[in-house]
Amino acid sequence: MPINKNDFDKGRVGDTIIGRIQTFLGSNKDAYTEGEILTRLYPDHHAWPGDHNGFNNAMHPLAYAGKVETRYVATDAGVQTYYRVV
């Protein structure tokens, strides 16, 4: 059901996931996995398939723009992808 502009303007503006990731990584110089980042951004939210898509859609432009580095690191759990602010 469509709403008019006035009702739309009364809505709450949410932070984009790309902005939240950039802010989190910018305030933490360590490297984190996708799961670690999402858990810190959304501690009470566990819809991982939807979050995974949003995460990937945010990380690709950040990496392409040179804002985030990606490394594949061998750990005890196998090879993990880590992300860190540049």
C-alpha cells in the first residue's frame, strides 16, 4: 500500500550497512571476519542469509574504493576472510 510524502517523511532514517561497517572498522584497527563484524553491528539480530547479502553488497564498493583491505588468513578453523580499514 503506497503512502504519501508526508507520511514517508515522518519515517525513521536508518544507517546503511556500508556506513555502519565503515564506522566500525574505522574505530577498530584490528582485522575482523564477516561474522565478527555483523555480530558487533547487530548483536541481537541473527538473520545471517540476509545480513550476508547486505554485507557483501557493502564490502565490494568499500574494497574497490580502497577503504577496506581483504585478506585470506589460515586459522585453526580453516581459511578465513578478514577485513581491515586501510
